[in-house]
Amino acid sequence: MSQSLLRPEGALAAPRVLREERADGCIVLRNPQPLQPFERSIGDWLDHWSMESPDALFLAERGSDGQWVRLSYRQTREKVGRIAQGLLRLELPAGKPVVIISDNAIDHALLSLAAMYIGRVSCTVSSAYTRLAKAWDKIHGILDMLDPALVYASDAQVYGAALDAWRGDAPRLFSRHAENATRGRPFDDLLARPESPLVARLAAAVRPEDEAKYLLTSGSTGLPKVVVNTHRMLCANQQQIAQVWPFLTQRPLVLLEWLPWSHTFGANHNFNMVLAHGGTLYIDEGRPAPGLIEKTLANLREVKPNFHFNVPRGFDMLLPFLEQDEAAARDVFEQLDGIFYAGAALPQSTWERLERVARKVRERPVWFTCAWGATETSPAVTTVHWTIERAGCIGLPLPGCEVKLVPSGEKLAMRVKGPQVFSQYRNAPELTAAAFDDEGFYCIGDAGRLVDPADPAKGIAFDGRVAEDFKLTTGTWVSVGNVRLRAVSAMAPFVADAVVTGHDRDEIGLLLFLSPQGRQAGQQAVRAHVRQALQSMRAGGAGSSSQCPARALLLDDMPAMEAGEITDKGYVNQRAVLVRRAGDVSALHANSSDPRVVMP
């Protein structure tokens, strides 16, 4: 067994924070630890590890024969140099991004790294946009907005039709079946020649303030915003994290990752963390979806990562397998030191189920941790770097970062400032100006509160999305995030997720998506379980109409990614579900009896 990541003395920084209380009711929290120097560019990480540990494994993915295709840091650097040279040979127009429309893969990583290495912007667009409609209006609108110098996709048989229908004139590159696309070129053409000295000169000229990548916001309605990420933002954020997680510099990470690189969690947080510290990333072809979660489980058993990053849906879909198969659980937890869940969205019931499984198969506990941030903060603002006993705490501000808690209705809205925070949305000066307050704090849209007002070092508790919350006709506010978490925990393991209803009504309700266990249990058992949970929530919430759902409706299907109801990361988009399922919301709150509705 390899040595634990968290065993060395000083593997985690002590929780410390400075609190400033203002006369207007605002609270500003700062980390007293100064931010240490950080790398100039993304390329510096790759250069460092290609020389420091050239033969160490960096990237691995499943090949067509089912075996792992592996790249060391030396091999990665050599390919990145060749691809950079290939980009130069194409004489692409300046100021335009290299756009990637594909799932995670080695070629995807190499192209993104090569573009950033020579100072060109990389932008990964969710592959889900190519599946939204046959007309492909959304992906074509995004491409028109980005105005790319080059578009890459992994397979022309999958993405070629959508790109052929786009009227843009940027060249299209494909790793497979390029001949099937009207203007397709083979990706391997970029690898044809070794790098010239110009590649090194361009890499050396990259400045911290230069744009490294564009990331798109979720864009549930209309076109998404384009967030400009600079090299300074990305490099500073990894240094900030390393100062509170010193174990990252003491022993290499080994990750198995499915989280999409079109999102800041999978790309800026996890991929960059591996690259910044010379770790290993196995690309998981599985997903938290029926028929694919089994692949993730098989990969976890084989790879045995020492850290696991996931979202609540991913944990929920893994747990039934781990609970029923002790050998599988032992394989998964054998080397695992940390479990990281994004933000504060993990139901406490999921946390407790994971703990129970771990206790069955190992003696040492698993460390649960999380962080909080956004696409605009590249991404981490706060991180948990001590032992917590339950979900909800999002940690403390990272070195060099400030979090301002501002009174907003019945909550405290969080605003942030630091070197990892963006300065602009691309080509959107009005949106950019509206995103910041008069002190230059980014208004992130989330609410928070101190876990213990008397001891701020115990961390910040996530208190929901300010924009998701609504008032009942009684005038009381509903904290959607808190109600959802309480409901999912109370209704586990039969309910996978919940959407909170009640806008412009006098009571709240729930649309419920059932888990695999719920579907297997049958309608009668699920109804009884949900009814009991509603009664328990009412008893625990002292009957408050703003905390206790008065009714729930059992949905027959799962949230549809193609309709925007679920993101690539596995989160349910509350607003999109409410809009798409307005009929179900009406049926839930109608006085007529619907067999799908459950009441306490």
C-alpha cells in the first residue's frame, strides 16, 4: 500500500482567518497567510515536470482495445511542442480562440495545452450543445459568438454533421474519421513536424496577464457568457490551494476523472491541480448515468486513486454498488485519502452512507473536503483544509483572497476579491461592470453565513443561491438550497434529487426524481417513504411553511441534459426544470387528486 497523502506532518494548514466587521453590517473575511509567488504561465508547469520527473505518468485514457494509453510528462511535452508547431504552420488569425467541442481525452488535453503554451486562447465547449436539437442553433450561436480560429472535435462521425451545418470558415480538425466531414482535417497533421525554436520563444513571451482560456457559463437561457481566464488567475489559484493543502507538494495525486473540461471544476481545479504538482490523471470514460456508472466503478477498482473528486449525483450513483459489493468497496477505498464534493450540495445522508461503506472496509477514516467558487474565480475562493464532521461548510478564504458577506434580505450575499478572480466577460463591458460592486468585489450570487459567529475559524456555511430563493404569498422567504438538501437527505435512498416549487403560492412543494433504488422499490413503497419524510420534515421545521414542503410529486423520468435540466457536471438546473415541467408544477399544487402527488 502506498503512503497516505495526509500522513506527513503539516499535510494541512491550520484554519485561520481575520474578520473585519463594518458599520453597515458587512463582514469581510481574509486569510492571514500571504500568497506566495506562483508560476508565470500554464506552460511553466509542463516544462518543469517534463524535466523534473520526465518518466512519471501524466495522462492515461482507454484505447479502442480497452487498454490504457499512457503519456509521461516527457511524452506530453514533446507532443505539445509538435502540436504548437502545427498550429503555427496553419497561420491562424490572431486574437481568435482554438475551440474544442469534445469530451475529455488525451488529444483534447494536448491541443488545449499547446494553444496556451504559445499564448493562444483555448476554449472548450460542452459537447452536450451538439445534442440539444437537430438544428444545432445553440452550438452554432456559440461558435458565431466565439469566432474561432480553429475548431476541433474528437470524431467526425459524432460531431461532423453539426460542424458541417455551421457557416463559419474556421478549419475543422478531427482525431477520427476526418474524411467524413466536408472540411475536415486529421488532427495528426498537427504532429507532423518537430517544434522549431519559435515555439520556445513564443512560450517565453507569455505574460501572466495574457488570456489563457475562455470558459462559458452554464447558459440555461440564451447564449452563455464568456469568462476570460488569464494565466495569472489559473496559476495563482493553484498556489492558493497548495498553501492550505501542503500535501499536494509532498506526494503526487492520482486521480480518475470524468468531470468535463468545459467546466471550471474539472478543468481549472482538477486538471490544473494534477499538472501543477506532477500528478497522474486517468480519464474516465464513465459518467454518473445508467450504463456508464458501471465503467466508472470498474475504473476506480483498477486505478485505485488516492483522491476522488465528484458531484453529489456521482456519489449517489456509485453508492448502491459499494453498499452491495464489499470487494468493490474495498478496492475503491484501498488507497483513497480524500473525498471532495463540489460546494455544499452534498446531502448529509450521502456523506453518512459513504462513511458507513468506508468503515466496513478500512480502519483509517476518509477525509471529507470541499471548496467553493465559480467559473469567474478560476475556481476556488474557499477550501476546507481541516476535519469537518458534516456537509455544509465550504471552508475559509484562500491566501490572498477576501470574502465579503453583505446583508441581502434575510441572508448574507457573498462577494469575493483576489488574484484568481476574473476581470471581464469577453466583449461584454456592461455585463462586466454589473458583476462587481463599488469596491471591486465580484458579486457571485451565493449566500453564506459563519458556521459559528463566535469563532469564524470554523468556516463559512453555504446558504443557497440568492437568485434561486423566492417569497411565498405569505411574505416569507424560501431558501431553496437548504430545503432541497433537507428533502433529499430525508428521502434517501429512494430520491436522487428534488426541485423546490412554490413561487407565487402559499406553500412549497417538491418535484422528485427517483434514484435507482426508488425505481426498484415500487410506487407504493416510495409513496410511503416520501410521506414519512414529509412528516419528519414538518416536525423538524416546526411547521414553518417556508421550510417544510406540503406536498411532493413523483416524476416518471430523470432530468434531461438535452433540455438543459441537468448540467454536464450532474447538477439539476432548478430553473430549467420548473420551466420545462410547468404542467407538473401546476398538477402538484392543484386541489384535484393526482396519483403522483404525495402529501404528509
